[in-house]
Amino acid sequence: MDGFSDKSPVIKIGGSLTGCAGEIIRAIESSGVGALIVPGGGESADIVRRLDPDDDTAHWMAILAMEQFGFYLSGFGVPVTVNPENKDGLEILLPYRILYDKDPLPHSWDITSDSVAAWVAGLRGSDLILVKSVDKIRSDGEYVTEISDGSKFINSGDVDEFFVDYALKNDITVYVINGRDPEKLKNFLKTGTGFGTRIIRSY
């Protein structure tokens, strides 16, 4: 069966999905799968971009933007946590504290919440599910179902510039699901089938 084997994945919910966030949370809950939700930056991160501060300032402001969206998601009944290594139940990560303490990623707009979620997944040894507003990731403008060689991937803007190489180099398996169809996400969590793009290291 295609699909993830880790029953405690990291699920990153993109900030562009604010309008259907409640339905996405309910889909995750009804799947019965425990997970750690990593929030995107959403509209608050867009404000940081418009302000255009220096890279260090922008990095921490954008991480705090993720926390704001995380608190918004928690309004649908899922508790927040600052401990990314806990694998019990369903929680939403507030990432600022752990990222500020460890500072594992470059301070650049080449890094977004996608790469933050990948780092969290690597820390936990979990698969990563990217819940986005697209069915698949594009390489050189063409939608692809699998990415296993970063040298052949030409980013078309569906993920940040850092993400694919980081996931492959750190052996993090990633599945992309369109969150505008929450039933598709629910089905994937229950059966491991129906993802859009899979990023998986080849050996």
C-alpha cells in the first residue's frame, strides 16, 4: 500500500487554508490518527513580508506568525504544545520556543513554515504531511507525483527553496495533500492512499 507508515505524523496546515481550517481539523480528528500539527504563517507572515525587516528580524517575526495561526487552529478544540517530541494524541505545536533555543535553520525567506515542519518531522522521526492549497507540487511548472532526486527538481513556488533538498538529505518522507478537500486528507490518514506528491529518498 502506498502511503505513510508512521502513525504519529507531523501535519503542516498551510496558512492559505484559513477559510477551511475547521473542516481540516475535523477531518484529522475523525481519522483517529494522532499527530502533531505545525501551523503555517498565513496572513501574519504576509504582514512581515510587507514590512520587509532584516533577515534575522523577519525570521523570528515569521515564526511568531506561525504561533498566531496555531492559536487560531486551537480554537477548533485541539490543545497547543511547545514540546515537539511528544507523540501522544493530537496537538498543535507553538514553534517559537524550540526554534529560538536550537536555532536550526538559516534566517532567510528561502525558509518558510514548510521547512520548519520538515525540521520538526526530522526531530521526531516522523513522516510529514503538507496540507496545502494545491493537489501536487510542480517541478519546472509541471505537476509531479514523486520527487526522489533533488538535483532534478526545479522549484515552481509550491514549497520554499530550502524544503525539497532538506527533506531528501534528512530522509524525511513527505506527502502533499490538497486541504481544500478535507475528505481526501481524512482518507489518506486512514488508508495511506490518495496523496498528490510524495517526496522520498531513493537508495
